[in-house]
Amino acid sequence: MKQSLEIFNRLVDELLADEAKSPVAEYVPTPDLYTRLDLKLQKEGISAVELEHALKDLVFTTPRTGTNAFFNQLFGGRQDKAILGDLLAVILNNSMATYKAAGPQTGVEKTVLREICNMIGWDENSDGTLAPGGSMTNFMGMLMARDAFNETTRYKGVHQKMTVYTSMESHYSTPKNAAFAGIGRDNVRKIATDTKGRMDMAALRAAIEADIAEGLHPILINCTAGTTVLAAFDNLEEASAIAKEFDLWLHVDGAYCGSVLFSNQYKHLIKGVENVDSFTVNAHKMLGTPLSCSLIVVKDKKHLHTSFSNDASYLYQTDHDEFNLGKTSIQCGRRNDALKLWVLWKSVGTNGIAQIVEKEFELADTGRNYVRNHPDYTDYSIDDTVAVCFNYKGIPATEICTLLYQHSKLLVGYGSFREDQFIRLVTINATNENEDILQFFKTLESFVAENENLFSKTA
Ligand SMILES: *Cc1c(COP(=O)(O)O)cnc(C)c1O
């Protein structure tokens, strides 16, 4: 064990030193992958020295998601206290299914979930769990909606034509999950959005009414707090009025930006969240914990038991079962994803977490201001969020993003809204400073200036 930890420490030291000089890893094209790197498994083992050598090569060519040049996905950076927590989770290697196997770690998970429920404004009747990612916690929300609509479904299977409502800008896990849940992708209604990417509530109501008139069974409205491209927030107050009127489950997919809950300055973006039925948030996005740390909380915990416990109903549970977290999870063996968030939270406090969130909004303001004040840029962003959407000199976003990647300059992605396609700079790494955002634009500009011949056209 000691030797492996020494290798680990050396590799990390070397990586961090190299990242400071080269924030983007060497680009390895897929045709070269198996020749550039020794990934082969062989019959005989190798020495520790050879192993360390192979590992170093692998570590050094792996995309660097922790640096100030990674803006590609909805995560990035390193919150070191969260990393400490996750490393401990690996060493301890508990399964969160039972108190017997997880002991005090059960209390860690329950404390994190309780605090989040409290912040929403829910009472002791609320609870939650963790699953490996927002797609899975959203799936749990959908299953609870399905079973709340008809409790016999979990025994008899889906035998009614159920429908689900989500915006055109929502995450693709909703149609996937509808397929898994037996509801069917074709029964997901993609509701139009307004010019700022928020679900159009009049269109939502009309779609529900049309389905009811057809004899279908609407079960769930899925709102998004932070849509994938624009990072827009659906209006939860209006959605919950509609959910109440038609007696539907209201789930909030806050995988991306649900962490605004922590900030007094920005929690107005999810105003009315206390009236929803379930709420998903990924700490591995805005809060910067390692992947994955996805939580779902539910206003009435009986639904967790109805949908996920295999035997006795909620009513028969003993006190002790409150600490057997496997009763309400989708997995059997389950890694301890709560610990990384708990260690970060314990270390910086709720105020420190709020500062992480607020820093990301500040970085986005810096980015948007830059784009809006420089005539070579076209701005597609909305205000009050953590994504900066733009094009530069009319160059297709796909071209810029791909070339920056292939030349190991920056990792950034593109997205589209309605007929526009643009670069999407996500300011979700709170360890960045405003200068890092300005440096992003400088790197992009000098790359374009030095490589004009690579682009199909520049203005
Ligand atoms: C990232 C994201 C998801 C999926 O979460 P994973 O942890 O990647 O599975 C779902 N919804 C939204 C809005 C997201 O941004």
C-alpha cells in the first residue's frame, strides 16, 4: 500500500507541476491512441518502475479538467477539500447500503441531505439520496412521479399511456429515462421555450390539456434550473401552479445550476422550489467536487420508499432502517459520494459554498462584458447565469472549438439555440480568476490571428 501511495503522490506532484506550464494536455488523435500509449494488457506482470512509467504517460496525455484552460463541459477545476473527501472515500471503501457497512458515513450522507432539504424549506418529512450522476437522479424523480400517479405500476408494469413534459432546451436524460421507465420517448412532450430559453408556460398548459382531451395521463412536469446550452432557469412558481392544477409531479432538474440554492444572491432563480416534489443537484458541477456527486431530494420521503424499497412498505420500517440507506437507493452497493461534499462543506461552511457559486456568476459577468464590449464578437448569452455564448469574427463555432482542441490551446465546447450556433464558455470553475477568463479570450484571439489559413472564413 505504501508503495502505491508513494507512486500516487509522485504522479500527482508531477502532473500539477506540468499543468502549471501546460494547462492543456497533448492531443492524441484516436487513430494514434494505441500506438502513442502502451495500453496493452499482457500475461505477465511488470515491475513497479515500469508501471509508474506507463501510468505517467497515461496521466500526462489525459485531458486536464482541473486547469484554467478547461471550459468544455459543465464541470471543471479542483476543490481540494472535496478531493480530500473523495480520496478518503476510496480508502475507506464503504458501501452506503447498510449502517453495518457504512457506520458514521451514513450520518455524513444524511446530514448533507437534511441540510439541503432545510435550505429548500422542507420539513422532517423530506429526504433524499445520491446516485451516480444527474441522469440517474432525474431517473429516480421520474420513477417516483410514475409510481405516485399509480402505485400498482411497480408490480404490474406500465399499463396506462403516461405523458411527461419538459422544455425543448432540457437535458437529453429525460427522453432516455422515459424509455427506461416504460413511459416511452414518444410520450415526452418537448415544450417550446421563450427567447431566453425558459419553458413557455402557456405552451405547457396547452400540451397538458391536449393530452388529457386525448385520454392520455400526464404525470410529470420536468423543469430545468440551468439548461444545457444557455443555462436558463424555468419559472418554478408558474410551473408549480400548473402542476397543482392538474395534479402532476413537479421535478426540478438542477443538475447544472441547482446549487444556486446556496447563494442568497442567486437563489431567486429557483424561487418557489419549496413547492416542487423533487429536486436534483450535481455538486460535481457548480460546486466543483470530483465526479460524481449527484443528489436528489424529495418533499415527501414516502415516495422514495414506494419506488425504491423492495420489501416492507414505508409504514413498517423500523427506526433502524432510517440508517439503512440501501432501502431508498437505486443501487445495491453504492459508493460514498456524499463525503466529498461534506468535507468541502465542513471546511468552508455554507458561506464558503455560497462564495463558490457567486464567484462563477462573477466570472460569467466578466466574460459577457468582454464579449459585449468587443466588436469582433457576437453575443448570444442571457444575463444572470454561468454560461457565456458568443461567436468570434463570424467563424463557425465548431471550427474554432475543434482547432483549439487539436492544437492543445483550450478545451471549450459549442452549443445552439434556435437557429444560432455558438461557442459556449462555461464559467463553472470557481478556482479561476477574472484574469483567467480574459486570458481565455486572448488565447482564442491570438490563435485565430496566427492561424487564419486554417479557418474557412474570417470576417
Ligand atoms: C449534466 C446534466 C445532467 C446529467 O447529469 P450527469 O451527472 O452528467 O448524468 C442532467 N441535466 C442537466 C440540466 C445537466 O446539466
